[in-house]
Amino acid sequence: MTQAPTDARLHSFLSLCRAALGPTHVLTEAEDTAAYLTDWRRRYTGEALAVLLPGTTEEVAAAVRACHAHQIAIVPQGGNTGLCGGATPDASQPSVVLSLKRLNRIRQVDPLNNTITVEAGAILQQVQQAASEHDRLFPLSLAAEGSCTIGGNLATNAGGTGVLRYGNTRELCLGLEVVTASGEVWNGLRGLRKDNTGYDLRDLFIGAEGTLGVITAAVMKLYPAPRARVTALAAVEDPRAALALLALAQRHAGAMLTGFELMSAMCLALVTRHYPQLRYPFHRPHPQVVLLELSDSESAEHARATFETLMEAAFEAGIVADAVVAESVQQSRDFWNLREHIPLAQVEEGKNIKHDIAVPISRIGDFIASTDAQLQAAFPGVRMVTFGHLGDGNLHYNVSPPAGQDHDAFLAHQDAINRIVHDSVHAHGGSISAEHGLGQLKREENRRYKSEVELAMMRAIKQALDPLGLMNPGKVV
């Protein structure tokens, strides 16, 4: 841990930063820095000597060199939409927030190579739009896409709704530009699908949450834009039936299946309670509802015929109780809005205990049944808000207090509830973090489930690339 800089050292440091970035891009007044110091869930609030706003990779490098020379820690920040406090300063040592929001340019779109080169501060929705203008698809999609940044998506290896077909952000990235912990620039912006020239340095920085260096730009994969989509909701009895439907959909649709989201009755009840304009499309409640999407490169007719064949087989097998197909682009958006408003409805409902977990797809039904039973036995009346990307094994397994119970009193049980859930995840061969990272929220919890061999390798990498421990201290390791 480094000591707080003296007034003279702090003055020297800020002078260097102002000379490199311009005085208006070095924020030190409380009213200017406040928005950068609290995470999206308002769970963590930290302190920083300054907020730095570089506009180029060279300015990022200059800022990092100044921090390195003065032994001041660096907390990289993108859209500040993370859920684990990974982009919020902790109290371990004096630090600055390094906001990448001014590095927001689309550097190049290469339709023939199916790649797009973007800076770390580019908003995800901006990247999707730039791809669309070239009749290409950038498939990363998540609820915060209007405010999250590509740098943050890479730093946490974000997942989203398209992982089933296209993979996590890691699978979508071909190359990176990174400022190292000492302020050097590594230009690895190679749009190559094959490059066997040594260690894959790119993968070290993806998912590292800024603890090894600062991602400043990336080459990301694009895909031909689909010619048609079919979106539908299918009602099933339980998660095991949803898994049977997934297997059937993969057999009938193959790579056309690009979305498969599970939503419990509790999830949809919360959405329709707090957002009544989002209409529940079935005549009666169902225990579980699956949102399916097929994307077709051929035609709308082909997509619709494939879906109808799939659903006929599902009804004949007794897997599906009811189904509704979107008849327009607006209705398709309405279906997705039901899914995407679940986290917002939880906020409106009150405090709850969230878990972003992954288990092998084949064990999801067993995990939900077993863990639900354990939680009800320990905390009778808890309400389970279970939803997520069933096709890739990622569940948002959230626990709300019993109806009428004080929410703050319920949160006092958080450690005990986390232990039940995380122990069950581990017992089912899963991970306690699927797509939101560890940040400071799960750093210590991770030590309980990672082997000492894994932890030792992680610490060795951290020591090799950040020997002074200045990159996002208190996070991940």
C-alpha cells in the first residue's frame, strides 16, 4: 500500500496531468468528481485525488506514467454501469479515476474482414449502429448498451443475450491496444483469426477488470446482418422443460438460434406490476416463460417455417404449454422489453440479494430445484427472481424478501444467503460470477472457491505486469 502523497508531490502530479491532458480534463472539485466515485447500484462510494479524462491513447499513457512516477493508483472506468464495484475506488491507497469516456471513436470498419476497430470509450450502442451502417451485425447486446462502453465490456468479459450463438465479449475480440502499468503502449490491433506467435496477451487483459493495464482500443468481430428474425415466447412448466425445449431448438434451428432466455413467473409479475404498459401476452400465468429468437440469413419465410416446425415438435412432445409469436418488429421489441425490464422492476420492488452465476447447462434444473429448496428451508417465504441466458448456463439468481418484510432487515441475511447459493453453485460445478466480474464485491468470496493453484497463478501474473500494485487495487486479486 502506498502512502498519501505530500502536498508538493500531489501538486507535481496534478501539474503533469494538466500539462498532458489539458486543465479542463483533470477534475478535482467534489461537485465535478462525485458522479465518478459511486457505482451504478450505489453500493460503493470511494475517494479519488482526481478524475482524469484523457482523449487519446497517448494521453492515457502520459497519465499512467505520471501515476507510476508518483506511485498513485489508477482505477480505469468506462460507462460506470458495473454491478460489482470494479470501477469504483476503494480505500486501500490513494488513487485517481481514469475515465475512458472521451476515447469514443470508431477508428475503422472493414466489411471484407468483418471487423470494427473502436476505442475503449465507445458506447456499445454506437458500435452496433456503426456496424449496421455497413450491413453488418455486432452481436454483443445487453440491457446497459445505451451507456456501457466497449472497454468496460472487455474488462469484465461481458456476456449478454447473444452468447448462445456468438460467445462472450472475449470471443468477439481479435486484438487489443493496451497501456501497460508502466505507461507503455502495446499495439495488438491485429484483425487476425489465426496468430500463433506466442502467448495470447489479449486474453490476459480481457476479464482482468483493469488490474493489469488499461484497454484503450480493440478490434472486434462483425457478422453479416441477418435478413430476418423471429421472436417468440413459450410457456413451460419448469426449468427442466425449458432445457428440453433448448435441446429441441438447437436440433431444429442450429446456428439460427440466437436467443434463449428463461424468465420465472415471479420475474414477469414484477415487470407487469411496475411497468403495466408492458403487457403479459398469455391468458394465464405460467411457472416459466422462455423467450426464443431465431436469426436467419435467408428469408423471413424460412425463419418462420423453421420456428413453426420447432414448435409443432415441442407441442407434440408435451414440452410447451402455450406460445406467442411476434407478428411485428414492435411486438418483438415488446417481448424483449419484458426480459430487459426485470432488473428495473427489481429496483422498483426494493432491495434484494443478487447472484450472477453460471452452471453447466445440463445441471440448471437440478441447481434451481435444490437451491430454491435450501433457501425456503432457511428463510421461509423468500421470493425467487430467477432469469437469464439459459442457452449459455448463466442465471441471474436473485432473492427478494418475503412479502411485507423490511428490506434492510432482510439484507442482514446476505452473507448466509450468499453462502447457500455459492456453495450450491460450486457443488453443481459452476462459477459464482458469470458475466459481471468480481470487482470488490466478490473478490474475497472468490478465494473460497478457487484452488490455491489458480490463485497463485493469478497473483504471479499480477506481480509480473503490475509490480507496484497500482492498477485498480482491491479488485479481483
